[in-house]
Amino acid sequence: MDLGLKNKLALVTAATKGLGRGCAEALAREGCRVAICARTTGDVQRVAGEIAAATGSEVRGYTADMAKPGDIDSLLVAVKAQLGNPDILVTNAGGPPPGKYADVKLEQYPQALELTLLSAVRLVAGVTEAMKAQGWGRILMITSIAVKQPIDTLLLSNVARSGLTGFMKTIATELAPFGITVNAVLPGLHATDRMQQLAKNQAQQKGTTPETALAEMAKTIPAGRLGTAGDFGAVVAFLASQQAGFVTGSNILVDGGAYKGLI
């Protein structure tokens, strides 16, 4: 299926690995020009080159830390100056540290909100006026299955991503008349560096190994396996497509059937 994305400009943040990279690769394969960012210049330039070589699309790398408002402002200025206004925005950021209520310090809450919630708000603010002017845009926010089914050991992530979901749902209604769709994509358990870290923490708590912890996680998924970055990126690419123009304000699960709720 031709998704109608050839030569569209997509900005994908935190995209040198994991789900962010999966999204960047999927959009590049559909013919998008892609801007990616990460905190380390060497990594982002290397990955940009790898994705460009694999897909034949133009991919540019930028250095930016999603926890730093100034970096986000500079990223937007640089992308617009060199490539133009993004048609597609995929907001992503590294997750806050794990912890239960008894373990989390008060000063960690603002840090988590800045990284996971406010980074997306700043990015959206930087692209929507141009999208409104052209009458077309796609905004995808990577959140988590935790907004529907909170994860006991990820209090900070539960709080910040739930707030981001409220932001998504509210602005989707306001931006829909301008041809802009806004959706959240909710990963379950995927084979990423983040999942490796969570497995390591779980293994330490239970006195087992990270490999055993990952195997136990996979058993909880009806599909019988952890997801891949490619699984996730394919869904994001479709939601960015011309065909998905009537899908907005939605939370789209990509979890292998793990979520047990009805809605």
C-alpha cells in the first residue's frame, strides 16, 4: 500500500535506537525525508547515515536532549532552516527512572514531567502553526500501555504519560478542523534497551537473571513474544499516512494483545 508520504518531512525525536529508530526507519522507507535527534552527536550522525543507506531517503541527524527546553528550541530552528517545516512529528523521549511511590523523591516528579510530558508539548507548539497554514499534519506521541494499565514499578512514567495523554486528547479536537491528526501510540513490551534495563532491575529485585526476567515478560503476552521496533514503526507510519486522515484523538495499542481491558 502506498501511504502517500513521499517527500513529506518527518521529525522523530530520540531516534537512534529502540522505538524511535523503528519509527524513523519506517517513515524513511515510505519515502519521507526524516530528521532525527539524540543526545550524542556521534550516535545520531551514525544512525542517520545507516537509515539513509538502508532506505534511500534523506535523513539528517541533530543533537538535542529532550530534557532541555533550549535544546528543543534549537532543534526546531535548525530543522526548519535546513529542511523546512515538519509535516509529521513523532514525539519520543527516554523514560523516567523506575521506582515505586516509596522510592521516588519529590524532586524527581518535575524532572519526569519535563522529559516525558513537556518535551512533547514544546515540540507540538513548534510545528502546529505551519501545519495549520498548509491544512495537513500528523502528530504521533509515543506513550505506553501504562496509560491504560499502570505499571507498578514505573510511577513517574505512569504519571507523566497519563498527563501527555490528556494533552493529546484535548488538542486533537482543536486541530482536527485544520487537517491535523493527533494520536498516541502505546507500546507494550518491546525488545529495546529500555526493556533490557527494566529486566535488569526486575532481576535484581527477584534474585534472577535479566534473560530470565525477559522470558517471563514474554510469557505474559498472548502473541508469545516481545515486540520489535519494526512492529511499532509500521503502525506509526500508517497513522502518519494519507489513509489515516480520519483517525485522531486515539490511543493505539501495539502490545501483542497484552492489555486486558475492554476500552
